Amino acid sequence: MRKKIIIANWKMNHDFHETSFFLRNFLKIIFEKKINHNKEIIIAPSFPFLHISNQISQGTTLKIAAQNIHQMEKGSYTGEVSASMLKSIGITKVILGHSERRELYFENNDILFEKIKIALKYGLNIIFCVGETAIERDQNQQFNIVKNQLKETVFHCSRDEIRFFYIAYEPVWAIGTGKNATYEQAQTMHEFIRSLFLEKYGERVSDKIPILYGGSINNLNARDLFLQKDIDGGLVGNYSLKIDNFLEIIQS
Ligand code: PEP
């Protein structure tokens, strides 16, 4: 049975003080109240606070992820952060392919595959996001879109490399809108994604690959979403920013 996974994507929120306050108190509550969540928990703060976040979470089961990397190894790329820099401060996970990066920073499948290659070179686990826009769903194109997003990126990887991946299905129309996919819509897409992994890599891989749902997860919908057969947890934006809210999701 696959373990449930909850990932907090803080985006460009929480400064140094807010980040340290959240992590210290969150871990204290989990430890002191002995909250038995039995889930893998990952938090993705902003770049400047990755190091302190990793230090605070040392010796606990909480893992820290970055929200992006540059596709090049090193060099004249002002303002960018490389996979090796993350590795040098002990970060082992990175989110790639988030729809905000695809849309606002023009990250297409070619660029994302370059990012995947450099992440794998440095042994980083990749939380890879896929998902269709509202227009694409209206045109009933969601399955083609997601298939193509995987085909042009993740599916270039070998069976061995797939163990580094978490897949996050995030319909763009559900991100930050308060309008989550229904349990049925999400389960149908997750089942489809798993079938693509089955077709490409066989049963062992498709049984194991974690497929998370993301898009307006909150305390009211988390439980039912996580109960679906092919939904292995969630990638959570807004609802991960306050400790109480995030704890509710973890206990869902
Ligand atoms: C996200 O940005 O990955 C996300 C799922 O955001 P929200 O939970 O706010 O919809």
C-alpha cells in the first residue's frame, strides 16, 4: 500500500521569521501532541530559507523541498539557483513544472525536461506537476494534455529514474481558485495517469509511483480526495500557510 504524502507549496510567501516560526511550532505540536498522521510531509519554502528550514527539520521526518531550479549546471544566469547549490545545503527535493512557472516564466516541456535531467544528475527527487487549463477541460482535452506533458518530459526517463518522481495532478483551473476538482474528476485523471505509467514502465512502477492531487485542497475536501484509490495525497498551496490549517490537512 502506498503511503500518503502531503506537500506544502508556500510559493512566494513567508519571510525568514514566519518560516522559522511555522516550522518550529509545527514540529513542536506534532511531537508534543504525538499527532499520529502516518504521512510523508514535505514543505517547500522560498530559496533564502531552505538552509534554515533544513536545519530546523534535522532529526525529524519532515522533509524540505525547493520550488524550482535552473536547467543549467552553473554560469552566467543572474538570479538563478542550480541543482548543485541545493544539493550543497542538503536539499533533496524540488518541485518542477508548476503551472505558475509554465505560465509566468514560459517553462515549456523542453525546458522542463532539461530541468529534470539536471535534477536527476544531482540525485534530487522531483515533484512534477501536470494539469490542464479550464479551456482545455471545456474542450475535453484534459487527457491529451496531461499525456503529452508526461510524454515530452518524465517519459524520457528510464525505469530506474522514475523512482525519483512524485507526480502532482494540478488542474490549472483549481489552483488558488477555491474550486477543487470533484473526487470523481480527480480519481479519473489519477487512474489515467497511473495507466500511462503501466503502459510505459509496467506494473511495479505504476503501483509505486505517488500521484498527488493539487488545487484548492482544504479541510472540507481533503479527506474525501485522499480516500480515492489512486490519490496518494496532496500538493497544498493556500491551505498550507497557517499551521492549524495545515495540521487539519495532515490529519484528514
Ligand atoms: C498549488 O499552487 O500548487 C496549489 C495547489 O495551490 P492551492 O492549494 O492554493 O490551490
